[in-house]
Amino acid sequence: MTTLYGIPNCDTVKKARTWLAAHGKAYVFHDFKKQGVPPDRLAQWVEIAGWESLLNRKGSTWRKLAADEQLAVHDSASAQALMLAQPSIIRRPVVQWGDGGADAGVNGDVSVGFDPQMWEKRA
């Protein structure tokens, strides 16, 4: 089963959910706000996609951090600690694809962000 991780009021997550429904792709939604970030999954995502691609440095959560908090994020461990403490800082959506495939442009069975062209390869 495909699992889409994110925050329900995020516009990009809404687009992703709409796309999955339109393409008949069954999925489970994991709400970071209600269910938290699974630490074991986060470690897996970092290993597959890299902490730099998971950490959203363009969003309001990042901009609200103090400069010293931003500077403290310099490696995988510090990024993961921040993402666990503040799930809104994770780039969304994160999708754990149920098919386990490794299509071009998709890192292993995990993708970060919404890219309809890459997702089309999975539909």
C-alpha cells in the first residue's frame, strides 16, 4: 500500500491527494500533525533521498527559526532532530510507494515533493 505523509492543509499535499485519487491509486494518509513523524521512516527517507531534499528551507517554518537554530542544522543528525521536533519543516508530501519500484527520478520507493510527471510513471 502507498502511504502519503504530510499535513492535510498543505496545498501541495492537497494536489497530491487529488492526483492520486484521479489516477485510481489507493493510498493511506499519514498526518504529521496528528500522528507525528515515524523516526524509523525518517531515517529511511534520509538514507534514500538525503536530508537536504527533505528539509524545506523555503517554507515559513524554516524562516521562523532563529538564525542560530538554522545554523545548527548542518548534517543528517541535526536535520533529523529538527524534523522530528517540527514536522512542518519536512518538504511535502513524502510518499512511500507501495509498489517498491525504482522509476527514473524517484529515489527507491520514496519520493519527496509533488511532481506529476514523475508520478505519472507510477500510475
